[in-house]
Amino acid sequence: MSPAPADAFAGTRRRLLTGALTVTEHVQDTLTAIAEDTLGAFVAVAGDDALAAAEKADARIREMGAEAWQDLPLLGVTVSVKDLLQTQDLPTRRGSLLRNNRAPRDAPTVARLRAAGAVIVGKTTTSEYGWSASTVSRVGPPTRNPYDPSLTAGGSTGGGAAAVAAGLCQASLGTDGAGSIRIPAAFCGVVGYKPSYGRLPYSPNSIDRLAHQGPLTRTVAEAALLARVAEGPHVDDPDSALGSLDGARDRRRLRVGWIDHDVTSPRIAEVTDRAREALTALGHQVESIAAPYEDPYPALIDILAAAEAADTPLWAEQWCDAGRLEIVRHGRTLSGEDVMRAEGVRQSLRARMRAVMNRYDLLAMTTVPVEPLQANAIAPDWAADPRDLKWLAWAPAAYPFNMTGQPALSLPAGLTRSGLPAAVQLVGPVGADALVLTAARQIEAELGGPLHPPATTPAPLSGERTP
């Protein structure tokens, strides 16, 4: 396990240690802010359980002082959990009207965050089963963007991204099956990190083997700390053993392949080009390249649809979200041969990307090629009809790296002329998570640090009073 970044949540730690703030005050302020939330980021709030955890944390700090953080690196940090992940003290609806019959216990990653001192404050919104790159469901209203509430937060971890951006919690734990952490992170101006496949255990996991868990935070150091706490093999997820593979590379001057997707909006590109300039200023070798692979989208859709069909009994179709139902129905049309052909594409893509990553240490590109959509939109108009099976095609930088299992991180690069966030994505070889995080921290420092939505500028931590 890598050492914890010393500056992660340092402001919280300093105020708690000096007595300027207690964990109980911090959590109470957080719960008050959540109660006043108009973005639709939360579907359940921990309330009394969060306050009880805060009181225990305060007692530990009174007893141990600075030593309280030695074994509990997340002590007093407020964390939300995406509603796809199981929690012992909060309902898990998975963004659906369908009943969830899974056991009410913490997912392994949630348990590890609690064990490290994090205070779980609530469950954040998702589309049904995380099927879309938006956060629109029948469980509640669409989740809105802190930079412009008429626009979407993205998805399907939109609730987590909006909550972190708006200061409703300090971090959120999300899932990413085709961009579901990185797309909302880009739209909301926060860091969204998808570790190498299996690095964080996922239980119960999806049979499509595309889904990753990862953090959304304000800074790269905070994302690195949450991942460090949650990572490692777990008996409930056999694939989590894969995450222990070490693909680290020790290079001071990185070879970076910069992928220009021709669908990128000029208003986005002029912002993300700043990240390219930052890489060059840092002394890295940056080369413009075309996407070094064929678009795996058709294969991705067949794999996703087959898994959705397997996860949805016929009797349950009447309760399904109408958009997700189209994917389920497509999955029911697929033969075993169709699915194995799609799996063949995945294996070929993995092999191709292993060869590409022998030439480049990192790939970099714009995370999402467009500015945030309308709040109730599933996708841009040309991709919005689920019957066309294009509902994820508008984010071509996201889904290929679920197919390959490579680590990928979305980093805010600045604001467009419209005042909306734009982000750059860094992708490394499988297992080279430390390389991705290190490069992201370098760029973050070069660009000037985290963004702040207008409503939270300046964005004081809960309990920190402004004059």
C-alpha cells in the first residue's frame, strides 16, 4: 500500500486538531447543507448514524491528538456513496423502482472507508442500475449541475460529482462502467479517478466485468488517499486480485500521446489545451496522435446489453426505466456467438493497448467533448433515442478504457467561455495507477488547483466561517 498523500484533507485535519472545529460540528453542518440541497444529489441521508460516528471520532481526537490519524487517515472526512453500492445503514435502491433484495451490509470498499475514519453522510443519485451517462431516473428529479442548475451533472455518478463540487461532502465513492465517474467529474469540475480494473474490490460485481469503483474529490491527493484506503484484494471479488499487478514506471520525462477526438467542441478544446501546455512546461514529451484503436462501441453495447438482460427477469420489465428497457431488449436478441464475438473485440483491444503503452507512458485527451447537456437529457439529441443504441457514443474517450481495464483520471482543466468546466483525461498502462496520479498532481499544480462553482466561491469547509 502506497503512503498517504500528506496534503489530502489537510485543512480538515488541522482545524480538528487545533479545536477550531469538531467532527460533530463538521458533520452537522454537512447534514444541514444536504437538507438545503436543490441539485438533487442525494437519495438518502445518514443523519443520526453520521452524528454518532462523528461523536466517536471526536472522542478519539480528544484522547490521542495527532496520533488519531495514524491508523485512521480519513478521520472526520465526510463521504457519500453512490446508490449502486451496498450500505448497512442506508437503503440501496440502485436508482430503480425495482426492489433490491441484496443483503443490507457494507460493500467492501465502504467498509474500508468507515474503518479508516470516514463519516458516511448519505447515498447519492444514479440512473437506474447506472445505465446512462446522465443522472435521470424515476426515483427522483434529475441531478443538476452546480455551475448551472439548468444543466446536467452527468452520470451515472452525477449525484456524487454534484455533491463534491457543491461542498455537500468532501468526497464520494462512485462506479464507472463506461465513463460513469469521469463524465460527471468533467461536467462538475472535480477529480474523477477510475483505478485499474480490480484495484478496488467490487462486490457484488457486474457480470460484464466493465465496472470499476473509484473516488470523486476536489483534489488529486484526496482521490489518491481514498483509493489507497479502499484498494486491495477481497474474498468477495475474485477479480480484485488483478488489481495488485504493478505496472509502475519510473520516468521523470514522460512520453505522452495526446489524442485529439474530432468531435471535440472548440470551446472545450481551448480549455483542455492548457493541460497539454502544462505537460510540455513540466518537461514531458507530448505527441499528437490519432486514437490508436478502432472504436469498440458496438462490442461494448453488446456486452453491456447482455449483462443487463441477464440481470433483469422478464417479470421485472414492467418496472424498468424506459431507456434501460431498450438495452435489456437488445440484450435478449443476442446469441452466445454475438457475445463471444464482442468479447473477442475486448481481448483484441487489450492486446492493442498493451502494445501502445509500450510506446507511451501516458495517453491524454479531453474527457468529454461537449459542455454539459440539459438537466433532463440522457445524451445529445443525435444519441438520445435508446432504440438507436447510441446513448454512450457521445463520450468516445471514456468507454474504451473500461474495456481495457486501464487506470484513467479526469482532471479539471478550467472553465469554458460559458463558465462551465472542461477536463482532461490521463490514461496509463494497467497497474500504473501511481504514474497517472503523479502526473495528474503535476498538471493540477501547474493549472492552479481545484475549481469552485459560482455558488460556492469561495467554498469554505463545513464549520469554517467566513468573515
